[in-house]
Amino acid sequence: MKIFVDTSPLLREKAKNLNPLFKHHWQDLSEADILAGHSNPESPLELVENPEEAQYVALLMHWSYYLWNQKARFSEAIAAASLAEKCHKKLIVWYVGDLVPKVPFDNAIVFLPGIVGNQTESKRACPIFIDDPSQRLSKPANGFRQKESRPNVGFCGYASPGMVKTIWSLVQGIQVNVRSKLGRYDYDSVPMIPTTILRARILNQLRKDPLVNTEFILRQKHTPKTTGNNVLDEERRNEFFSNVYGNDYTVCVRGYGNWSYRFYETLACGRIPIFVNTDCVLPGDSAIQWRKCCVWIEEKDVKHISEILLEFHSDLDPEEFVELQKEARRLWERHATPKGFIRDLDLYL
């Protein structure tokens, strides 16, 4: 796929701000190698110097970078959109975050993890890319669980907000929605009722069923996505993945955005997500069989979540149970890693 992108910001910006397409394209390369035109041999992208020869124009950085640096850098996004329009090309924009951004370019195709409702011409669902958790905890490639008579369900994370936090979330939601409707906010509206209430309701439903074994670790704050040098964060991340690996199923419900980080983490661990569908759009869902490896729960059916899980579990024989875990891991490798996703980029465009 031929892409035109302005690479000049590479000289001044940190790699963490890169559009993930280009993070993969230049994976493990030095700045000198990148500027010399080298690339990851596994990347299907071909960066061209003439935008007329490209199939698409792309923003080098993820969308939040331009919002965070609006005074200094937003002009770069405007210039790229104008160039794409002049050359009759679409502009590829990548967004990493909870909310649905308002991208002010009519020719943009925005990749984002959390779409509400149906995919549109201007928005495409994409996965969140994570590091392989099996390497973090040195898990063997064949470390799959054997079926037991009762399903073992895990959850580790933020799902028990107090009254003060709930009221604060409600007030924040009102403010965001008013600003969004008045055109004074860079994102679409958000749910008025905090989704942590839905999480707590689901966990309570499962916990009170005597036929379901549960291991729930409830926290007052979110599990950190990266650990850095913080020992406590490292412990919390390890505890999180130990919980996923130590159970057959993990409850995956949306957070502030209409998507679940935990969904991709569960697949990567070779475990079965209990995916609660809150009008979500999963990447390439018209072609990729995500439901095949999930216990799929529509939000309206949450009150029956135990019965649905128990029926799902009982219908699997021991071999099918192990094979389903393997398929979950394969789906993550094929479609939710940078290598897998970018290989199939045509599918999304």
C-alpha cells in the first residue's frame, strides 16, 4: 500500500506519539536508518515521495498529539488534509483514546477503538495494540486451562465507585455533553450514567450464582496500562494478568469509551472473554469472527449473564474448551497485533 506522509516531525518528536502504522513500519530502527529510507521488512506500507502516486495521505502522529499541541502543530494536520484533498486522496488519521473525536476534515478516515453504533465512511474500528502478556509472565505457548465442571470467571480492575466518585462522574458527563452540543468540545457526547455501575452490576450477578466460581479483585482506580519504573504499578499489572491467566473467562465491559482494553488482553492471554456488547463495533467485524471465541452478552441480557455463561460452558467438551482458548490467542495474533492488523489494512479501508 502506497502512503504519503510528511516525515519531518521525526526530527523533533518522540516515537511514542507516532501513528501505530508507522511505529510498526519503522520498528526497531534507529533515527538514522529511518531517515535513510529503511523500514521493517514485514511492513506492507510503501512510503512514496510524491502524494500523487500514493493511495492515501496519512498523519504521522496520532490525533491526540495535534490536539495537545494545537497552537504549535495543528497546522501540520490541516496542511496534510489540504494536500490530500488537492490530490483527491483520503487522509488516514489514527486516534488512541476513550472518546470519539471530532476530526474537522471531510476527507478523513479515522481509525479509533470505540465506535458507538455502526461504522461509517469516515470512521473505522481498530484494536488497541498491547505487548504480549505471555512474555511478561513467562507463560508457555501451550499454557491453556483444562475444563472443569464449573466456569471460573475473573476480573481485576475498577468496578466499585463510591457515591462521591459517582456524583463527580455524573457532573463531568453533563459538562462534557453540554460543551459537545455547543461545539466547544473536541469529542462527541458521553454516557450520563458511569459505566462502572454496569460493571459492578454484572460482577454482582455472577458472584451471587453458586454454580459460577469467581475471582474478582475490585480496585478504586484503573489498572495502569504501562508500568514505567513504578514498583506498585508493576505489581498491579502482574496481578491483573495473573487473574486473567488463572481463570477460564474474564469479564470485559466498556470503560469511559465504548471499547474494552481488557478484551484484547484476554485474547492475548489465550482466555475466553465474556464480552458485554454496549452497541460496540469491533475491528473488521464483518469479516473477523470475534464472537466465535467469546461469551457474547447483549447489554439488555445482563440480568441473564449467569445462565448464558453456564449454557455456553456446558456445551463445550474438554477438547473444544482448549481449542477455543487457542483460537482466542490466534485471533489476537492475526488481527489485533500491529503485524496482523496492518497486513490486512486493505480490509479496513
